[in-house]
Amino acid sequence: MSQHYRIAVAALALLAALAVACGDSTDTAVLETVAPEQAADVLAENPDAILLDIRTPEEFASERIAGAENVDFYAADFADQLAAFDRSETYVVYCRSGNRTAAAMDVFADLGFEVVYEVDGGIVNWVSSGLPLS
């Protein structure tokens, strides 16, 4: 076996080990889509949970779920804004209909957030489920 071959095999083994190690850390994360009623239960059962509305500031100003914080998904620094949050907290995230939150879940995962619940169907589904706004 040549020395170059052994180095290449060792490098591949190291990369595989790193990939497995990185994969293990996300296996314990809870990143899931839940019905509005389940999201409301998470918020009721965990008063420290953080409710994030990722719609535009204009949408947020027109109506929102009580206690929500606004982080605009379309902002150029969206990922940077999320990175400022504590990744070990529990989050409930919504947008208008669920399209933005579906894309945002990848950002949450990439940043290492541990527990994030996406409201299925966004605020539209929240309202149609009879849940209150602020």
C-alpha cells in the first residue's frame, strides 16, 4: 500500500467520523410541525417557551398571537438574528400559512436549535382553529 493511499484512507475515515459525530448532535433535536392546538399546548405547558412570528413587520403589526416576537424571515440578517437566541430554549414558530416556517426550520437546524415547533398552516390555521390573537 502506498503512503498516498494510506493518507487518503485515513482522511476519509476522519471525515466519516466527523460526519457521524455531527449527525449525533442533531439526532436529539426536536424540530417538528404541530397542529395549532398542539402549539398552544406547548406554550401553555412551558411558560418560558419563545413564540416567534417570522412574518414581515407590517404583517406582525396587523395581527399576531399574544406574546410573539417578530423576526422577519425576509430580512437579510434573518439567520444572524436567530443566532442571537438561546438554542437550548423551546421555540414555537409561525408565519402566515406555513411556507416561510418550513424554510426557516432548516435555518434553525443549521444553527443547532434543540426544540422548535412549527405551527402547521401558520396564523391562518391558528385563527381557523378558533385560537385567540392578541
